[in-house]
Amino acid sequence: MSRLTDDYGALLNKLQKSAAEHRQPLNVTFELTARCNQACRMCYISRPVTDSIARNRELTAAEWVDIAGQAKKEGMLFLLLTGGEIFVRPDFFEIYRPLTGMGLLISLYTSATLVTDSVADQLAEMPPHRVEVSLYGANADTYETVTGTPGSFARCLKGIEALVKRNINVVLKATITRQNAGELYDMQKIAKRWDLQFSASWLLTGRTDGMPSGIDACRLSPSQALAIEEADPDLVEEWRNSEMSSGKENFYCQAGKTSCLIDPAGAMNVCSDLPAPGIMVPDVGFREAWKELQRFVEAAPGLSAECLDCDAIQYCAICPAWSYLENGRMAGSVEYLCKIAHERKKRYESEQ
Amino acid sequence: MIRKESFLLQTVGGEHLLVPLGSQVMDTNGIITLNETAAFIWDLLEEERTIEELTTAVAGRFEVSRGQAESDITLFAEKLDQNGLLQ
């Protein structure tokens, strides 16, 4: 009659599939703030902690809790709390505590640099499903070159230690940039020190607010990126078996169809990379905003003719969000992705 | 027997899921899935119930003999207990 799910992946796939059929908001992201205590050049969202305009836009704790209740009624099961840096909000636990009683699987994204013993103690009382900690280097020099914040490496390690000591489920995620790409192995060793799951991502997007981005100084070149990707045989196999080329579906990752993001001011968007359509949840309610999002997603264009004709499309991560961020419209190729896709095709097809 | 209050039954796309609440997250490695009958029993276990009461309820609700229902419920109750789902 029952089973403790050990094959989490299979269950998630099943839930995802069912949610896609019913257009249910299974996964919701609350971007609690755009403010952050670090100043990473490649960040797509970060504003200084002291930015009063950004702070004044933020929904109150009560508003977030209310939206969570509404979203749950519509079928939300997975809730991600992210920023900016979530712990810059002094009222974080006024938001978090009530959410833990709603029967949601809550994940937190943080740099852990503001995770003190007191924060970790409060989390341990009502632990999230997982805490994903971003890692920007394997030593203070590199880490702080990326974050632009002296002392942040030591604070990050201390924060991780505080969480691990309290048996909170922590995953380390390396954000790979040109500045730290040579330390991937050493970052993995940091994860091994605590026996933590580890992942790395290097696909960096520009800012979503139109402000100048330092992305060009941080993004890996296609050959640098694929040298890292090739070290993961599962990922290579996934690309080889990708069915992207046959799909004209616009949001094939199911963003906007089974998931959405609500920004610090309460605007519902497709995902963190696509700051549209911006339906104000506090004004119309979650249910109406979700319905409107469905109409937006339905009306969004599929792949452009140029992309569909491309012989490397199977190896490409192009989506409306990437097109929007790089071209200002939701279709059309993105030069950086084109180069990566062609590089993948060259490498992965020749290896078979 | 009576269920623990530290789980919430969620139904998502026809799947019945028991999601741990609060500190129970630490002791439960993931989500627990229930079939239709198990979810029905879980609802009943909001109050103290005997195997006999549950058997009557299940046999009345589903097309199953009392004998079969009782044997399934006994097995399910053991599982609930083993996984720390009962008070």
C-alpha cells in the first residue's frame, strides 16, 4: 500500500508528467529579494543589501505566506526560496516558519555566508528538504575574486559547517566562471570533505533587469565549457540522446507549464531567466496569475526557422528565455549557444 | 492506532504523497507514496482506530472481502509503524 520512495527521480518524473498534462504549478520559486551581501560580477539579479529601492519593492513576509497558501491550493508541492541572498532579509524566518507547516518540499538557495549558528539552529528546528549552497572557488583568493567580497570564503565554509553539523541536507553547487574554472576538482574536494552532493554549472545568463552585466568577463569559452562537460559521461550521453531537434515546443523545460517564479515585488514570471509576463500576484491572486501565465506561454513562439534548420539544434540549450535575454525577443538564435552547440556536435558525434 | 501529525497527505496528479513536516524532514528520507486504499486509511487514522474499525471501513468502501482487507491493513499498519508514521 505504501512505499518510502527511494527512487526519487522516477517519482519526480511521474509528478512532472502529470503536472504537465494538467498544467499544474507543481514547482514554484519565490525570489524573496534581489539584494545580496556579495557582488558577483556574473550574477543575473544581485542588488546591494543597502539598495532601498530594491528593498521597498519586496513583498512582506505576510504577503509571501499568503501567496504560498494560494499556490498550494493550485497544486504547488515544491517550493524554492531564493534571492539575491535569502538571509539578507531580517524577516526570513517569518516567511519560512509558516511555510514548513504547509506540507511542501522546500529548497533554499544561499551562499551560506550569512548562515550563523543561530540561523542554522532555527533551520534545524524545521529543516528544509535541501539547502543548495553556491560555491565560487576552492580558496579565499579565487572565491573572493568572483564574489568581490573580502572574508566571504571563510564565512561560506563556516555556514556550510553549521548546516552539516545539524544534519541539514546540503548540496554544493559550483558556479563555474573563467576565474575559478581551474579549481573545479578542488571544489569537488570541499564537497567530499563533508560527504555532500556536488554539481557544477557554467551556463551563465546576463542580467534580467537590463542593468550592465559583467557576464562577458566570466563566461567560459565554448571549448573551456565543453572540456568540463565532457568529464561527465552521463551528461554527454544525455546530449547525444536529446530529442530537442524534433521538438517545436516553446518551453520544453516545462517552465511556465508546471513551474513559475514570483519576483521580489510579487510579479509572476516564467522562470528566473525570463522576467515576463510579470503578472502581479498581489493584485490578481495566484490562481488568476497562473491562468494568465498559461495564456502567455501558449502564445510564445516556438523555435525560429533558423534554429529548426540548424544541424546542431539537438545539442543546443536555446529557449525563449535565452533569446529574450540576449536578443530582446523570445525567438532567434543566441551566438554563445550556437557556438557551444556546434562544438558539442563536433566533439560528441566524432566520439561515437 | 493513530497517525503522527508530522506528515501531511498531498494529492498531486493522482499520486497520494505523505510529505514530512517540521523536524520530521530530518527523519524521513524523501516522500512516502500511498495507493488509493492506503490514503483512505491514512485519513481515517486522524483519530484512534482499531484494525477492526479500519477493516469495516475499507470493506465498505472498496470491493474487497473482510478477510483480505484485514490482512492488507495489518500489513500496512506494520509498515506505518516501521517507518515511524504512527504515534
